[in-house]
Amino acid sequence: MKDGFWMNYRTGREFPIHEHELWVRVPENARALGIRKSVYQMAMTQFTQGRDRNKFITFLLKNAPVMRVRCHGEYVTFEFDHADDAAPKEAIARFRRKYCGPLTGLKVINFSRPLT
């Protein structure tokens, strides 16, 4: 497993990455992930690379059906922002079956509301 992933919870596509901001700032990567061109362009003009890293990632989570996944060895963190938990929950379950062992902890953060 790499350091993390970007996932599109609608399409089920996932991309192993080493650094979330740098990877998704590449236009071809953002397009493959399923980020609409208008959202990508808005993010690129509003946020400076490095300085606005957290704001940039949060903006994408709020405006695209994407999830940031960070691997920490014993546990994995999933971050997304969507009021309806169904698609993100399914994506997390698929990821868990594919990459996680029986003792791997999962930390799920829905910026929209707590996961139920």
C-alpha cells in the first residue's frame, strides 16, 4: 500500500498516491478522478499550492464526489463531505475488503455530518 489514495465514491475508481495535493493538481489526474473541469479550474485559481493545501483539499471534498484516504499503518483515515453516506460507505467497504486486514482500524470523517 502506498501513503494514500484518492477515491471517487460514485465511480469506485481509486488512485494510489504519495501526496494528495500534488497528485490532484495535475489536470489529467483530476479528470481521471472525476472532478468536473469547472470545479478544478475554480480550485486552481483560488488556492495557492502548498500554502493553501488544506483549503484546496477541503474545497475538492465539498465540490466533487471524492474521498481522501490516508494510510497510517495500523489504521486508515477516510475523509469526504457528502450528506448521503450510502456511496461513501460502499466505497469504504470495498477498500477495506481489498486492502485492510482484520485488525486494521478505520477512521471515517464526513465533513458534512457524522457517519451513521
